[in-house]
Amino acid sequence: MNVLVVGGAGYIGSHMVRLLEQTGHQPVVLDNLSTGFAESVRQTKSYIGAMDDRKLVEQILREHQIEAVMHYAACALVGESVVDPAKYYQNNVVATLQLLEAMRACDVRKLVFSSTCATYGVPAKVPIDEQEKQEPVNPYGFTKLVIEKALADYSAAYGFGYATLRYFNASGASPAGDIGEDHDPETHLIPLVLQVALGQRSHITVFGDDWPTPDRTCIRDYIHVDDLATAHLAALQRLEHGTEIKLNLGTGVGNSVREVIEACRDVTGCDIPEQMGSRRAGDPPELVADSSRAQRELNWIPKYNDIREIVRTAWKWHQAHPHGYRKS
Ligand code: UDP
């Protein structure tokens, strides 16, 4: 299949591009390189540009006879979305609607959309299944939910076939160690802890140890980025016009902040100092997926179900690229 991967030079997008290539598909990347890196998709036909550039997107869709679009180009930091919601509504909603319009103009009606567990807000029960009410508690979650709703309407009215995949904590790196996570500023737990192991930070701050969890730190469902990619591919292959797929992607296993830090100590062999900090605004205590429906409907099983294995792949990437793509 000829697939346009919007945001294909980013962390999750670049792993998707690699899997598409490995499985005989023809990905084409569109990325504005605001957070992505051209180096992560060196071998792939790529365009630098904006997804709301109708002329450019329509030209790519036609020229490459694109059959489906995978959309990863989002602003995705909860805290930033609270401080600067305009950026989130502009990029995640307005620009995404322009992308959908370009698709409609070119009669491309299959889309795999990156959504998030942030659309559930603070869940009434854990693990979270797809029946859970979607009541986001921050602008990031709202912007993703707006597009989920738009896609349902586009499907009914225009025959779009779409998959909206709500993922939990994307983590790890390609086992080859040549592509991985690189954010500036870095805010995610695993890369921050590994930066301490590399001697780039003095300690990791734990955001609160007064949560209602067994070790009193927050619990998240860390899913390997390649497992996300295999689920996306399975969803892509199931899309027909009018198909609606809405699934959670996680491992079903939760790990606390303390467990993640301990796993990083085990894998790196480094003594990783930690300091206790206060809670981070907007953090729910526990987010774990019930992804049994995804496993059933996509015939998909996450390969990585041990946090140490996930950290091992991330550690390989960070050791080989201690300053990310910039100074590799
Ligand atoms: N966290 C932490 N210290 C940090 C960064 C994150 O204790 O320096 C915690 C955070 O409160 C959350 C978990 O680690 O409970 C995962 O945070 P991350 O930012 O990686 O992902 P999020 O769950 O926000 O998407």
C-alpha cells in the first residue's frame, strides 16, 4: 500500500515508517520537522512541510497515488497544552481538519489516527476499556477527542474508513538502536532516568509519593513503540471505506514510577539518584489499558510485556546517541 505518514519523522512515526518498509509497503513522509528529525527517515521519500498546506498535501497524495494516511503529527504535551491551548487547537484540530479536506479532495478516505488515553481524563475504573467515558481534563485530550468525533462524522457522511488508536505510554526504541526518542525539552520518565544514568542529569525527580497506589507513586502502562507500530499496521490492513475502529493500545500491565527507576538501575547497572518532588498538575494516579479488544480485533499481542525489556531497547539507543539525533 502507498501510505502517507504525516509526522513520520517523529518518535512513533519513524518506527511506523520502518515497519511499513519492512513489510513491503511504500511509505511517504510529510513532516514539518518541528519535533521530528530527517535523520530518522533517511532512506524514505520525505517532504518537509505543513499538513495544512493543502496544495502540497494534495500534490503528494496524487503524485504518490496514496491509498491511506497515518497521522502522527500532533502536539502532545499535557502541561504545554494547558499553558498554550491555542497551539494545540491550531495544530491538532484546525490543521488536522485541513489534512482531512485534502484527503477528501483527492478521494483518499482511509486514515489511521493517533489518539490517546488522555481522552478518558480521570477514569472511573482501571484498567480502562473503550466503554470508559471520554471526559478529557486538559486541552491536549480535548483536541484529540474533537478529531475522534470529526472522524465518526466523516465516516458516516463521506465514507471515511478510520482507526483511532488511543495509546498509553509509548516507550522504548528500535532494538537496532538507530532510531529512538529525542525530545527537547525531554519530559518523559524513561529518557529522563536514562539521562541520569548517562551522567547528563544529577538525579530524577519523582513527581509525588502520596498517591493512592501500592508504592505511592503513579502507575502507567508503558508500551513499546514497535508494538504500537504493529498494531497500527494491523489496523491499516483492516480499513475499508466506512470502517470504524476505536481501540486502546497498552500492555495491560502497570508500572509505578519507582518500578521504572528500579528497572533502569537494573538495566544500566548505574546508581540512579532520585529526589522526591511534588505532584505534577494533571497527572492521574493510575492509567492502565484494557486492550483485550485490540488484541482480539487486530489479532495483535504486544511483544514487550516486561518493563526491563523496554528499557533495554531505550538504553541501547541513548548510549549510542547520548545527545539524540542532533549530535549523533
Ligand atoms: N514522572 C516523574 N518524574 C519525571 C517525569 C515523569 O515522576 O521527571 C512521572 C509522571 O508523573 C508520570 C510518569 O512518570 O506518573 C510518566 O510520565 P511521562 O511524562 O513519561 O508520561 P505521561 O504519563 O505524562 O504521558
